[in-house]
Amino acid sequence: MLKFAGQRNPKVLLNHYLDDMCTVDGAAVFLDMKPREDLTEDFRSATMKRNAQLPQTLPSAVKAELESQKDYVDLANQLKNLELRIESTVEKETADQLKAERSRLYGRRRKLEGAALKEYQESQVRAYPTKPKEHEQRDWRKGHFDRTRHVKPELDRLARTLSLRVSLRSPEGISALRDLISLRKNDCRVAYQQVLRPTEDGCCPVPSCQQNMEE
């Protein structure tokens, strides 16, 4: 791949082409099962609240007040003098030193502007603009249950039958009661996929293993 892409550094593939999160279902590949494609969904669904009304630049009045402060004025005068000295300097070594000094002063000025912007932002209202009832962010537990209920068939069936308005003697009611009893009696410490459930004697279902699951 590096050869046909005209690349010599192997780190280019790792840093710029490969994804940061692995989406390979190792258990499915090892056991020759159908791989799942939602392994990294929890990591990709992270959200961050943002106040759209929070200013990202200083308003004109605040910026004018900052530019009138003594520290800012001194930096501006020093930069102006350095510009004149750089233009009049002939020697390259001296000019490079003056340019380095100018870069240092630019950094100090950026720090002053950043500190003023941060102070102005902290003085603003930081409440999230939307109301709680209108918030579109859904409860993560609902999506998590939808992705994991297939591990236990009883949960998968109960998710459909408990919302039905039927009598307990109906087939759906009897199925719901049996699923509830099964969940109550089964081991709640661990949940197995259908192909990974222990055999009747409690051993691993993989033919090459056959080890007791309690061990």
C-alpha cells in the first residue's frame, strides 16, 4: 500500500489513514460468527455542551480598554521600534535576533488578549440556551438496552410483550411470565450470547475447549 501510494514513511498510514478506534469484533472472528458493527458507538456518541452565545472575540469597547492599558501600550511601542530596527538592519544575524525578539513580544501580546477574552467570557451567562424540556439529547440507557438486549432472549421478548395490553392467560402473557421466571432463576452475574451459552452440563460450547464454565 505504501508503495502504490508513493509514501516512504510508514507512520503516515498509522497517523493519517487508520482510524483511532478499532472496529474489529475479535470474538466473532475467532469463533467464525457474524461480526457486530456497533462496538464503538458508545465512544462516538459523546457530546459536549456549547453555549452558542458565548463570545469568541473581544467586543470593541473591551478591546479599546485593553489597548489603553500600560502593559499593552508598552508592548505596542516595543514592536513598533523593532519593526523600524529590522527594516534598517543590514546584517542577517542581527535581523534574525530582532525577529526572534519580535516573535516573543507577539506571544506576550497574545497572552494579554487571551487573558482578557477569558475574563470577559467568564463574566457572561454560561447557562445552556435550550430549556430542559426541549433538550434533544436522549437518554443513553435506552440506546444501550437496544444494543445489549439480544444477549438475553428473555429480555428481547419482554421488551416486546410487556407493552401489550393482553391478559395473563394469553400466549403473550404466559410468555412474559416464563421469561420473568427465567430471568429470576438464571445466573444474573453474566450474560451469554446464544452461541456462547454453556452446554447442559455447564461446559464451554466451543468443541476445542469443553472446560467447565464455573472454572
